[in-house]
Amino acid sequence: MSSSTRNVDRYTTTESGGRQNIYSVEPKVQVDENYQGYWKNAEKTNGRLAMIGLFAAVFNYTVFGWIIPGIV
């Protein structure tokens, strides 16, 4: 068996029906320690944008009577 065949065999699995899956080995997930605060900041930003959108919708409805601008 050549080295290229052994290399391919390492990354394939054969199902019970004889079908081969060449993408059965997934790469390891690498976690970067510098981005631990990312999700906290993302949640704050999403909440603030939601509040701005709600305020804009209420303001638009009270001033112009439209829920979506341009649609009566």
C-alpha cells in the first residue's frame, strides 16, 4: 500500500451500504482567548439596536400613523 493510499484511508469511512465518506474527520476547533468578551458585547449591541428600532417604530406610528414608512 502506498503512502498516498494510507493517507486517504485515514480520512475515509465506509458505511454499511458500501458508500464512502471522505469528509468524516473534522478539524479541531481552536478557541482564541482574546475574544471572550465578544458575546457579551454582541448581546449589548443587539439589545441597543432593538431598543432603537422599537423607538423608531413607535415614533413613526405616533407622528405619521405608519408602522412601515411609505406604506399606509
